[in-house]
Amino acid sequence: MPSLYQLGLTTLEKEAEIERLPVSGQLPSWLSGTLVRNGPAKFEVGAQSFRHWFDGLSMLHRFTFKEGAVSYGNKFLQSRDYRETTAQSKITMSAFGTDPCRSIFQRIFSLFSPSLTDNANVNITQIANHYIAMTETPLTIEFDPHTLKTLGVFDYGKDKMAGMVTTAHPHFDFERALTINYIIQFSRVSKYKVYRIPAGSVQRELIGALPVREPAYMHSFGMTENYVILVEFPLVVNPLRLLLASKPFIENYEWQPARGARFLLMSKGDGSVKSYSSEAFFAFHHVNAFEQNGDVFVDIAAYPDKSIIDALYLQHLRAGDSIPHAELRRYHLPVGGATADYEPLATESIELPRLNYKRNSAKDYRYTYGVSHRPDRPGDFDSQLVKVDVRERTAQVWREENCYVGEPVFIPTPNAHGEDEGVVLSVVLNASKGNSFLLVLDAASFSELARAEAPHHIPFGFHGQFFAA
């Protein structure tokens, strides 16, 4: 049976520039700046279709707040992948769950050449004075946050940080003024390479490298005051398979639960690594991590296995098939120990988690925000927003009938004292009306303050960032 939310998984062809969206309710007078969202918006090319939600061609969406009004614009990211694919009316580059038919020679060439996809449809970040769109290959695309004009492949300078897979979720260390991320280099003996970029620079500097024979798929990572935390799930690949198999990228990875999971804590100082083991599980997104009396705590949106990846193929989503939901877990890594145990932090599911990042990243915290599902519709798509109090183990929700929510982005009130003093922004699909709106919630009460209506649907995206005016 087709799903109510199917509209959120259909192509949006039209690019628009709208000076003023209709607003109902009252926007905070202090809210001034731009929310830029990223995600797939084109799922068909000629007679071909992408197979996985993660594969659609990227579109940027801009919501700008100024003097109580909201303007809107959207543009396709003019990546090389987008240009070649639309010009040839066929899929030309390998994606997460979609692969064009290619010879073995073409597959090898694509892994060790600039033919890696640059369809940067996952996230947005800022490095120095550059605004870039990111995906899980190292080819990031710079754009203008005001016009959304694509400026070209972002140049990291003269470093030699070779690698084929990275994460679109870099962290920023506010104490050391560093952007931190990692990259995986595939080889006979592969390496996880963690690097830093000093504030104001674009040059990557190696923190440490860890050799590994079968690299794991890791969509994000955690960070505390002193450590970068890679959680190595038992979803692993023999790099040779990526060269020789005629499968899309993620289908070359194997789920090996007997391996369990490993928490790898790399020192930001000297690159040394400590390891903790746990039972097998999988996750896309870390929530937060912090240290306390030498122990490390890692909060993560966890699944029992990798079935969530399969559930997000478009044929399953559009058919309304059941979707697994993530549990908010806190893993405890005791000083001097070697095993990580966990406890659940909420009864509500959570995904696409966000928090008051500048204030609480890598520190003990109280609140996280995410997308969730209605308990009376366990197999449904994300149909409610959730605010979890991880200390009290309680949750507040916002939902509206036939509305499907996107990642909640927290923006603090200027000179705020409370951790949840601010607003939460989320792009919501109204399946009944056939359009999307930007929802503005008071973060403390989790009640609606205002909404700005777009004239069309906005396909379900992944991540975005708010840039203050």
C-alpha cells in the first residue's frame, strides 16, 4: 500500500526564490539568520531511478529570518555528478545503494580517481570562511549560503590526506578551535585516519591513524574533551570486494554480529588508541559523549542490526513497509575497563539527534532533540518531534495529523542562561495539504510559536545548519 508520506520521497524539479513566505504565529524578534538544509531532491534520471533514499541528487534549501519575515530559496547543487547525470540522462556515478553497470576496469578507476561521486547531499558545514556541502566521499562542494550558487569542489590545500570514505558529520572542538573528522583509506591494510583543521585554516593535519583489515561502515563519530570516538560496528568490508563486485557500495559490506562492536578512543593529543568491546549493534548517528571521573559516556541512536539500511531503499519506503526505529542508549566505558555496557535513556525512539552544540558538545548535557515515530504507528515514518531529558529520562513530543518531520535544529537565544533557552526549527511535510512548512518551536516548552508555509513539497532531507546573521 502506498504510504501517506510518499510525497516526501518524490522529485522536486522546480528551483525557486521567494521573498516572503506566509507566516502564521509569532516569530521571536531575536531570530535572525539563515537555515540551510541539504538532502536528495531528484530520484529519477531519464528512464533510470535511484534505488536508495541516500542516493538522490542534492538540493539546498535556504530559509532566511529577518525582521519577523522568512524568505526561501532552493537550488540543485551543481556537482559534477549532477551535471553529467542530467546531461546524459542516465546514472553515471556509483552511489550508496545504486550503481551504474560498469566493467571491472571502470570500477577500479572510479575508486582511485576523481570519479568518486561528489553528490554532496548529506550535510552542511563551515570551514574557515567557506560553506560546504558534504557526503561520505571526500569530495565536498563549496556554495554561497545567500544565493545557494555552487562554487566548485572545496580545496583542502596541499595536504596529502588520501582516502575514499569519510563522514559528513565533522565535529568542532571549541576549546582547541579545531574542526575534527576522519577518513578511511582502503588498501591491503586499510587505515582509519583522524585529522584536525585549525580554525581559520583549510589544511588537514593528521592526529592519528589506526590500521584495519576490514573497515567498518561508520556514518558519524563521537567526541569528548580528550578523545575522538569511532564505534566500529560489525558491518565490514573486504576492500577488494569494492573493486571486483558488481554491487552498489553498501551492498559489499557484510553484517558479522559475532564480531561484536568496538569503541575506539583515540587521544586528541598523541593519537594513541584505547579499545572497548560490546555486543553487536548499528547506528548512523552519535548524540553526544563526555568524560566523568575518567569514565567515558557515549550517547547514540542505536539499532540492534543493520536492517535499517535495507528498510530505506525507496521501494520499501514508498510501499509503506515497516521501518525499524532507533533507541537512545548511553554506553559506559569505565576507566581501566575493556567492555562497554549500556542503558536506555528514553522510551521514545530518536533519530537525526541534535543538541545545544556550542554549549554542550563533548560535555555532560541534559536535552537532545530528534525525529521520532508515534507509538500507535510503530512501522510509520518519522511522524513526531521529540525532546528528551536524558537526566530525568522523560520526553516531550510535537506532532500533527498526517505531518512528517525533519531534523530539528536548535538555535539558542542570544545571551541564554538555560540549556534549552531558544527555538527548534524543523521542515515538516503536510501530507494532507501536499506542501511543506518550516516549524518554529519554543525549545523549553516544545510548543509551536510559528510556521512558514512553502508553496510546494520539500523532499525529505537529512541535515542542515543555522548561520546567524
